[in-house]
Amino acid sequence: MPTISKGRTPLTFINVFTVAPENQDVLIKLLTEVTEQNVRHHKGFISASLHRSVDGKKVTMYAQWASVEDYESMRRNPGPAPALEKALQIATFDPGMYEVTQIFLPDKN
């Protein structure tokens, strides 16, 4: 299994949004639009995926960036700000920055 050493990029950002079930689709639309139109075009962006909870109360975004500096540069850019402000009007979020420590793959048959 590949092992990623401490401090090695890419960095993974996992943001868990808590939202009223009636606003889950609205939040997903906002996050999709800002990521598609703005975030993914920034230097250092690797990938992002959105996840919806089956109970309708959470939306999680899993994103990878080449470096903290690239991510922070995107955050300083005014482009994503309006969509993120709208998202925070209907949801709270708990952000986290992570390093990959292990990757597990299925056995090849």
C-alpha cells in the first residue's frame, strides 16, 4: 500500500455542512456552481467531490489541493465569496485540513 509521509501534498480538505433537509439541494447547487465556475480553475486545484447524506441534513465536500498556499490563494480570491456567503446563510460548516496517511485498494483477482 502506498504511504504518504507527513507534510506531503496533496492536501485534502473535508468540509461538512449541516443544513435543513429542505435546503440540501439548494446547498448542493450553490457548491456545484461555485466549484464548476470558479474554484476548479485555480492553480493547485486537483479534484473535488460532493456527498449528500441520506437523511438530508449534511453535505460534505472532499477536495484536494496541491498545497495550502494554493488553497489559501483561492480563498482570498473574491470570485467564490458570494456563493459561499449564500451557503453560510442556509448551513453551518465544519472545515478540516487533512494529510493522506494510508490508501487501501482492493485485492486484484
